[in-house]
Amino acid sequence: MDHQAKGTRKGTGGGKGNDVKADLIAVVVAVTKGEPRVLTIGQASALPSGPFELDHRSLQSGLRAWVERQTSHPLGYIEQLYTFADRDRIGDELQRVISISYLGLTREDQTERSPTHGWHGWYDYFPWEDHRSGIPAIVPEILMPQLQAWAEDADDPDMHHDRWQRATIAFGLDERDWNEELVLQRYELLHEAALVAEAKHSGNTGSALSIPGRPMTADHRRILATGIGRLRTKIKYRPVVFELMPATFTLLQLQRTVEALAGRLVHKPNFRRLVEQQDLVEGTGETMSDTGGRPAKLFRFRQTVLAERTVAGTKLPLSRA
Amino acid sequence: MDHQAKGTRKGTGGGKGNDVKADLIAVVVAVTKGEPRVLTIGQASALPSGPFELDHRSLQSGLRAWVERQTSHPLGYIEQLYTFADRDRIGDELQRVISISYLGLTREDQTERSPTHGWHGWYDYFPWEDHRSGIPAIVPEILMPQLQAWAEDADDPDMHHDRWQRATIAFGLDERDWNEELVLQRYELLHEAALVAEAKHSGNTGSALSIPGRPMTADHRRILATGIGRLRTKIKYRPVVFELMPATFTLLQLQRTVEALAGRLVHKPNFRRLVEQQDLVEGTGETMSDTGGRPAKLFRFRQTVLAERTVAGTKLPLSRA
DNA sequence: TCAAAAGTGTTATCCTTACACCCATGT
DNA sequence: ACATGGGTGTAAGGATAACACTTTTGA
């Protein structure tokens, strides 16, 4: 790197003028018995994380090293989420910490028991995000009234209108408008309205009572929200669900997994056609007959589609020429 | 941040054991006279960048500060692209540098002349990416033969097949299969095949000759590829093009801008309908009659849609219930 | 026989794509 | 008149969403 700016650096040699700490932090997801779960350490309130060290070959391998060291759990698919920076007090010095967050998908080892880490349903942290059984009661009964109060607390009519509009968009006024992808927007709105426990620390005047939903250390819940949002978006255009499935599965199991992630129910006949028509899966020839009803064919993911298909992704009216 | 890992940190107090340098780096894009251009410093071979400093309020504001200091050019819309890490020699010490890259959209000030920075057409760096006049000659005449040679140079048949398959997917064998979003995959493929100048530095055995396309400092061209790819994806689902347009414009100007970014032509009548039907623009009542032909209505972007619409984004067969 | 889940058929609707054509201005 | 770009109509085809229905098992 020899960009022009070098000359203006303070203490280019070895001084630690603008040096920062870099942290790696992981949202590791699995779906077990139809519930999406996230890997946590400590009292279920922190995501696995650790400093990026000089002997890590890359950010990805550093992250894998940390997660595997802290949880003995190997990771499969991982993807970078977002990088953010905060000022942090370490000892007496004010120092920068940069956090580079990743999303990881894996299968949960249900046999293991550990005091240092565990799996927790992600809807424990975001109870308003699960719409599989309809709109959760807390949305109309607690969140919306609180958000309305927050909006009315605004300084001027414009601000009031803006706050309430953001709230109605983020949460969807009637059921058809609910957009499951807006996980981060919803969390940030609740944070801004000082309705989540994490907002209290920053000397916020905010409302007295906190809403349901388990808080996390520092801004880990915001990172988790980012990961959930990303995954909900991604399952729609890339076949990442299969990273969470066992080697063979029935179409209903696949559907339940998608529903768990999206937080909403999908239409069974159409879901089957969608999956089969895209050649994402192939039958194994075997069937499974455990959960009452007619035995279901077992399928496996067709690895080859990963190479064959890259994503259509047009939305422009291209002209042929 | 008090994640569990803290205890294992080397020199938690003030030691610089695992401290890193953090660089901010910007891909700043404008579209001028139907050509997409990128802001560069130095001999048109580096992107604006600089260290993230302790007095920057946030990553975004640090980036804005650097770009504005280096180019006197204020930024509009910005979004984070990707973060990557490399080992770098600074003085005698081996040290980490983390680069956090951003995409910025703006309008070019065509009056300014500066010796320290300039705007350059992005197809100078990626001549194979412009398909507005059909497939560029260098694709079939230079790139594909070189890639084929590279594929045939593989150690075993599997590797040969894999390399050639990746090449055909990335570049699209026949015109209909060209996917303009795969900018990064194409660049990385050419890099892996040691066909771009930047690949030579890393002691690569690679081929003797480099292909057309202006190289950049360090990995800046890879970052630019990331930015172009992201922008090409994004214009399809978010109205970001308007960040690049003047206050009022004709629909053909808008179309030319989209075409410049996508590197392909779009179908005029359908493009108009697409734009108008989505209520993205409103007429100003005025017309413009400069470039031969019937005077065109002028439009302006409807700012309100940013709030109203968040993105539909369904692709799952949801069930109503 | 009934409950539960597997699976198939079919239609209405909307969106995308393509083609054909007319309109208004300058030279 | 004609070239150039502006602008509208419309029909074919495919994807999506919704509804109705048959099949195969276990209790």
C-alpha cells in the first residue's frame, strides 16, 4: 500500500498513533427441530469473538480459529457481514476497536453439552420476528403503542410524522405488508426509541420500561439482527439453506427450515414445485415414514447446481442486439 | 466489549501486540456524458484512501474526510463494500493492514482541474466489461484463448474442467448468457490465471503477456471490481441511479446512465414503462430540445419513494393465513 | 374410518418481453 | 422529406398465487 496519503501519517514507523484493535465476531446459525438457533458464549448473551491476530492467515481463517477455539464447533459456509467501529476504553487509554462480523452456517451437534457455549433460539432475542403463527401478540399490544408514544414525543410535527412512518413501514400495518427482511431496521428503530435494554447505557433519556426480548452484550444483538436479515434475504436467491440441512431430507423438512429462517409460513404445493423445478434437489430413491402420514421421498441437494447456475438476476429490460 | 476472549489477549493494556493499521478506501463513481468514471489520485492508478484516525467520528465520516481532503470533492451516498486484510511491511516490522472499502456515488464537477486527482472511465480498467456495443473484441480474441491455455495448463483433468467451467460461466459462452454482475469473479479469474499485471508481483509463474486494461496500485483494481459489481446489482432493486443524475433529466438520459453502469443496452419502451410505473419519477412540466428529434419531457426523482417503498423482495411462495 | 402428511392438477392473474407503430422537432 | 429521438399500444409467454383434489400411511 503506498497510497499518496502516506506522507500525512502520524508516526509511520512504529508509533501506535492510529493503530486499532480488530475484533472478529461471528453469527453462527443452525436450525434444529424447526427452530433457528445461534451459537453463544457466556450467559447466552455474547456472540463468539476474539481479536484478529498477526498469525491468522486471513480474516476468514482467523474467525474460524476463534469460533473453533471457543466452541470446538467447526464452521461450514461463512460470509462477511459488516464492519463497524467504536471508541472503547481499554485500561486508561481511549482506543479504537474495529469489529468485523461474519455470518456462518452449520449443523448443530445435539449431543454436545458445554458450560462455555450454547445454542439459543434466535427468536428469544427477537420475539417480534416470528410470524409463523400469525402476528405475535407483542407487536400490536406492546411495540406499536410504545412506538406511537415515542413518535408523539417528537419535537415537531415533521419529526413525529417521520418516526411514525418509519415504524409503520418497518412493522407493516396490516399482515400483507410485513417484510421479514427488515430485521435490522426494526431493531434499530426500537433502539432509537430506547425500547431495548441495550439503549439505556448510552445515557438515553428513553422510556422507563423495556420490551420483551433477551438483550446481549454491547452491540451483539445488532450484529445478530444484521445476520438474520442477511440470511432472510439470501435464501431467496442463493441455495444456502442446504448448508443447514442434513445430507438427506424430505421436502417438508426443507420447507420447515426455510419457514424457521423467514419467520413466516410458505405455501406447500408451490414450494415443492419451486424447489423441484429449479433442479436444486434430486431424489435418493428412499423414503421416510416417521411423522404420521404417507411416507415422504427423501432428497439430497444437487451440489452441481452451485457451479452450473450463478444467479439469473435480471431486472432490467435488456434489449437483444 | 467484554467478550470472554479478553483473558487470552496478549498485552491487553497498552501493548501493540495485535494492533493493526486500518485504512479506508473509496470507490467514488460518477457518470459523465454517458461514461461511468471513477475518482483516482496519483497517476490514475490509485483509489483515494487513508488511515482511519482516532478523531474520526465513524468509519463513514472518516472516509468522507479523506476523500474530501484528497480531492476537495464532497460525497453524497456512500455504502460499505468489503473489508479485507493483508500482511504488509511497514519499516522493518511485519504488520497488519485492514482495508475497509466503500462505494460512493456523486456527480462529477466538470469544471475542476487538479494535478492531485482525476476522473477516469472505469472501462479503461476493465475493457472486457463494456458490452454496450456488443461483445468487445478482446473477449473472444484475447481473453478466452488465454483462459483456455491456462485451463489446459492444469495439473489434472478435474482441475482443467473446473478452470474452464469457471471461465465459461464468468464470461458467458454466448451473448445471452453474459451476466454483467460477475465483475469480481471475472477479475479474480484473470488474476488467478496471471493475466493481469497485478498478479505478477506475487512471484507468480504466470503467462508472459498481460491483457489489455489499465492496472492499479496494490489490490485497488480488485476493490474497484467489487464496487462495480455491487453497483450493477444494486441498481436493479434500489433507486440509487438518481444519486448520479442531475436534478432534472430526460428518460433517455436516465436510460443511458443505467446502460453505462450495466455495460449493456436496455429496451427503451419497456425501460420507460418500468420507471414510470414504479412511480420513481415525476414530470417537471418542462421539456428539453437539444439533441435532435422531438423535445423530451424533463423528470425529477420522487424523493418520497425512498420512504414509502422499502423493497418488495419476495421470492418465497408465502401462504396467507 | 379418520387424521395427517404427501403429492398432483389446474386456473386466474400479473409481469416481462417483444414487436409495431405513431408523434414532434430540426435540417 | 427524412433523420432522430420521444412516446404509446398491445399481444404472446412465462412465472406466481390460489384453490381443489387424490394418494398413502399409522392409529
